[in-house]
Amino acid sequence: MNTKHTIPSDEELTAFIDGELTAEEAARIQTVMEEDESVAERLEFLARASLPFKQAFAPLLSEAPREKLETMLAVIPAQPSARPASTPAFASRRRFLGALAASLIAGIAIDRAVIGIGKGFAAKDENSEWRAVVADYISLYTAETLAGPVPGREDQAAQLGPLDEKLGLSLSPEAVSLPGIDFKRALLLQYDGKPLAQVAYLDPETGPMALCIVRSDAGPKSPDLESRKGMNVVYWSNGTHAFMLIGHAAADRMTAIAEGARGKVAV
């Protein structure tokens, strides 16, 4: 019989990755991760975000049972080859996360594991891949994730400031406002070593929605539509940045919202 568990927050998962939890807390998250694929996916995304593992574990290196753990980590190829068709994607992820959890609890640096999964994320179409990673993450959002009052204009501007600085943007609360949809928060994330801007919204009709932006030199591209994780994604790019609007609204409505956003978001 399955036992109901509490899904860890991003803060808890980040603390797990950074080795800031007790062994008991880390073991609890490991158990939840093994039972809930969505938690494993979220941890994978956060691990992909180039967090400072080496710095976090440097003081513990001399105390770690290095030989035993290096042997365990050796099962993760330094230069991963293509995964056999018979091996499910989540199985490979679980092997990585299992080694990650064991390493975190023991206090060993895991640069090699991070490099391994980083290469596993590499894709021929970079712009397609970042949208896939964002969709995995946004699919975990619920209305409760974004509950709470709408920030005032000054708070919105303060949240957008770091995005402007890191991505060379010029975003005002008015520029990122979506008609009839509540602004909830602006976050600075990281994908493949590059800053990623995420503006999260709550649509009263369909739930979470997000506008995400990364730097891109792929060149201008007119808006296009795709489906990921049961959500609709409208994506486009200019000479310096790639954009995506993702949400659960119908395709025609997402297209209309994206068209309005595209006309206002100037970089």
C-alpha cells in the first residue's frame, strides 16, 4: 500500500543538492523521489541548473569514503554513449539520482555526475531542448504553487530587475503583463550555464502559465506552436533572445496571448 508523502519544495530540493540537509532529511527526500517520478524530474532539473556542488562539498572531501564512492560513481560514464532503446529514460535518471543522493549524504563532490547528466541533456536543437526542460519544470506547477496575492508594481519591477541585468533585457511590469492573467513572480534560473528568465502567472481559467527567455544567437524566428507535457507552447526568437509562452490554455488563446506579449517585450 502506498504511503502518502509530502512533495518537497524547490528550497528543500536545492538544500538536498547543496548538502544542507541532515542525513535523515536527505534520506526522506530520496525515498519520496524513488516513489514519485515528478519529484525525480524536478530534482533532475535543479541538478541541471549548474549549482555549485564542488564548493558545497569541498570541506568534506577529506572525510568522505572516497574509494568506495568513486567506485559507485564509476557506473556513470564520463562520456555517456547513446542509451539502449530498451532502457527507459527514467531508469537512467534513477541511477543518476541514486548515486547523487548517496554522494550527498556521504559528502563527496559530484562534479563527474553533474557533467555526465549535463552531456545527457545535450541536444542537436538547442532551442528545442531548453523548451523541453522548461516544460518538464512548469508541468509540476499547480494553482497552489502560485497561490497568494498579486505583487504590487514596485515589487514586480524589483523582481524583474535581476532578469534585465543578467539577460540584457528591458522588462517593465507593463511589458510582461498578460490580459486577464495574474502576474505572480519573476525568477532568474539557469539552463546549461546560461541565465534563464521566468515570469510566472496564474490564469484564473486554466492555471499556471509562464513566459521564459534565454539568450540565443540562432537568429529571428516567427512564432510557432507545439505541445509539451500536456501544455501548449508558443515560441519565437529575435536576434539576441529566444522566448516561450507555456500554459494549459487552448492553442488559439495561447497564440493570441503570445502575440500580445511579443509586441510588448522589447530587448
